[in-house]
Amino acid sequence: MGKDKLRKFAEVATFNNVLQLDEGKVMKGKWAEKHFGNNKPIVLELACGKGEYTVNLAKYFPERNFIGIDYKGNRIWRGAKTALEEGIDNVAFLRIQIETLLDYFAAGEVDEIWITFPDPQPQISREKKRLTSDKFLESYKSVLKPGGCVNLKTDNDGLHAYTCEKLQELKLLTHAKTEDLYHSNLIDDVLSIKTYYEKKYLAHNKNINYLKFSFTA
């Protein structure tokens, strides 16, 4: 591991807006009250990477609490440091494997979920690793409040198509859908937030897919 990664791992452990592994388990069912000190709605960004979406959403919606989740501490470092430097206090980051989500959030504790440019896991043998496979969808359904939505932004047409098929198979409710977000009538300030990877994709004229769905009306 490079010196810069080691430095970031060491520094992120000192940030009061980052919880790692077992530190987050004590927050289950109490995130708003115990960590944020309020009763505002909770929004998650899964596989948040550098946390660009988490931080920018928090700026747009100060009336909500945002938690970026990723396992790579050196990536979380960027978003967490930005939030601290800019005094954005409705942001936290949680360093865990997304497979363990149910260990950290109680049933109905979350109001909304964002999944932004996850690893598409295109190999058939890795279907269970896709963040919109059955196992993950079940965990989202559990932690979301009734009617809570999941948002998926991806450059990967295969993952988008796979997720659309899942929504049909499971009879979930699709609220918005496009294969070319930036040439659709859905685009707004929130959907225009761009991650590091999204900027790279757009520079190569790659289309961006977007889905918004829920498990109940």
C-alpha cells in the first residue's frame, strides 16, 4: 500500500464524521438521534467512493442527514475531509461492507438510498455481487421506510438493463427511468451532481442511465 493511502487511512480514523466497522453498530436504530443529534430523515449513498454525491446532496438538503458508505477508507477520506473543512454537519461516512447493511440500520430507519456508479460486476458468476441483485434489494427493502426510494445512476448499460429486469420480475414500482439522463427531461440540479467517474464517462460521450424505484407506493 502506498504512503499516501496509509496517510489517508490513518487520518480518516481521527475524523469525527467517519465511523468504522463496529463503531457504527451502536448507531443502529439511533443514527439521527445519537450521531446527528436531531430527528431529520436519513439518506444513504452506497459505494460512495470519494463521497461527492453524499457531500453535495447534504448541501442541497440541509433538512436531511446523509451517510456515505464504502469499504475503502482512502476514498472516504476525500468526502469526509471536505465536509469537515466546509462545516457540513449533516454528513457522516461509514466504512463497512454493504453486505452487512442490516447490522448497522434498523428496519424503516432510512428514507432514501442512492447508488452512484457501482462496480457493475458484469460476469454472470458475480451476479450476487451486483448492488441490485436479490440479496441487496431485500436489505434495502428492510431498512427503507414504506415508500422510500432507491436511485441508481450508472454508465453501465448492462447493469441498468439487469436492474430494470429485476424491477419487473419483483413487481417493484418504477418512478423514473432513462438510458440517457443528460438528454432527458428528468435532469435537474440534484441529478446533475457529478462524481469523479461520471465526469470521466461524460468526457468520452458515454450515456448515463438513471432509475428511481420503490418497494411500496
